[in-house]
Amino acid sequence: MRKIIVWVLLLCTLLCFTACGNTASTIPPEETSGTITDVITPTPSETSTVEPENTTDPTTPDETQTTLPATSSAEGTTSKPSNPPATTSQPPAPPTTSTPPPPTSTPDTPPTTSIPPLTTSTPTYTEADYTAIIKTIRDYGEAKDLVWNDSFAFGQAGLGYYARPNLERDGYSGVVAMLKYNIDTILAEYGVCYFKVIKMVYEGNTEFVVLYA
């Protein structure tokens, strides 16, 4: 019996929902917009007394709460704020000095050797050199018809002389060239005459003179 009553109630309920749906669909749009004129608006008292249900769990954090943006580093990557690292004590840096520290070891330096100054050594001439010079000029004069006179002496009256080449200054070949020039000059000025070549020392220098008369 109860089952029959339940089925009858369910059938009635379905018929009511079906009838309501048909009536709502048959009402034209113009009638529905024009017939409903009164709109029930809640009074301030009614709106203030009704409180919205708190659907959020008090234990869960509020989603609408604003969160601080993560800090960005200079490279563009985000990083979370963290506690600053603990500072460790470091020994103080040594003071800077303008002068470099002395070397630990000095390198071995080679001993300095002094270079002797350049000196021009004067060749040492002997009596053989003197005799060779005189013989060369005698042969040169006699080949030009001059007569050798062995008795001539420097400062003797009536004798003339030419030049005084210096052996230390002019050298061996220089003395010979100058004496030959003197023989040629005597022949050009006086013609055939007597002559003699002597060696003399004047102020420490060895000189040669052609005497003629």
C-alpha cells in the first residue's frame, strides 16, 4: 500500500513539473516583459540582517590575501628573501706600502771588468831606422847628380837647409817623402850642388834635415 502511494506522489510531481514547463514556454515575450511591473527589492533592514555564509575553511589561508612579490636580483632571476649569512671574523689586511719588499735573495751579478782606455802607441825607432832613412835620401840625391859632402854640420856658416820632418809625428814613410821633396826643391832652385842628410833631436823629437851648399 505504501509503495502505491509513493508512486502516485512521484507521478503527480512529474506532472506538475511538466505543466509548469509548458506554461512558461507558451507565454509570449511581449506579455512577460509588460505584465511584470512590480519588483520586490529588499529593504535595508533585510539586507543588513542577512550575513553571507562563510564557505571558506578557517584553517586554510585566505586566497584573496595579497602576497608580497618575490625580490628580483640584478640578473633578472627571482629569489626568495632569506636570512643574511652569519659573518665570520677575518684577520685584518696588511697595510699597503708604496715601497716593494726587499728581495729575499740577491742574484749573482757578474764582476764588472774595466775596459782599458785605447792608447795610440808610438812605434819605437832605432839607429837602424835612422841609418836607413839617411841612406835612402843619399841614394835619391846622388841619382839626380847631387854630390854628397860628409863634412857638413848643422849651423855651419854658408850652409842652407830645408825642412825638418818629425819621425814621431810623420812616421817613417812621411819623413822619407818630405826629404825627397826637399832634394827636388834644391835641384830646381840651385841646380847641382853639395848636400848631406843629418839626424838631430829637438825637444825630444827626432828630426831630419837636408843641408846643401
